Amino acid sequence: QVQLVESGGGLVQAGGSLRLSCVASGSFLSINTMGWYRQAPDKQRELVATISRHGTTNYGDPVKGRFTISRDNAKNTVALQMNSLKPEDTAVYYCQIRGVLYTRLYEYDYWGQGTQVTVSS
């Protein structure tokens, strides 16, 4: 079974910083991509950032230059450092893993339950 546990969300003032973390547990043959997505009320879920197991990163336009994604392959963790936060960053942030389980031998996307980030003006 796969579990993704997110932490680090909370309430912060505009201009402040937060660091989100996600720890994945499961019998993975490989974890190919880890990332963060977010969903604000009445909006579609959107890309925040992804990172491959080799360190290649991809960022959504609204967060470029402000957020940094990183991962620790040995610990099966992915983190998101969020700086210069804006009220429009307010959303539920979801951890995502694209990988292959020993017991499910094809690539699949796995999702955490989300952590709330609220930025006040």
C-alpha cells in the first residue's frame, strides 16, 4: 500500500515563507517523478512543481522564481520551499508521486490528502 503524508502547511502573512514536506511509504520499484499541485476554491488543480529522480525540475508559471522543489531519494521525501508568498498562493497543496510498485507493475500516479496553505494580506 502507498501512503503520502504531507506536512508544513499553515497560515502565513504575505511575503512570508513556508516549507512543505511529503514522505512516501510503499514498496516502490521506482519513483520516477515527485511533485506538488494545488487547488484553490472554485479553481482547477494546477501544477506547482515537479522533480524527476535525476533532479530535473518543472515549475508552474505563477510560482517561478519564488518556490523551490527538492527531493531526497534515500528518504522518499519531496519538499517545497515557498518564499515571497502571495494571497493568491492560498490553496490546498497536494503531494504527488508517479512511480511503479512491486505489486502493481506499471507506472501510476499517487496522491496525498493535501495540506492547507493560507496567505493573508
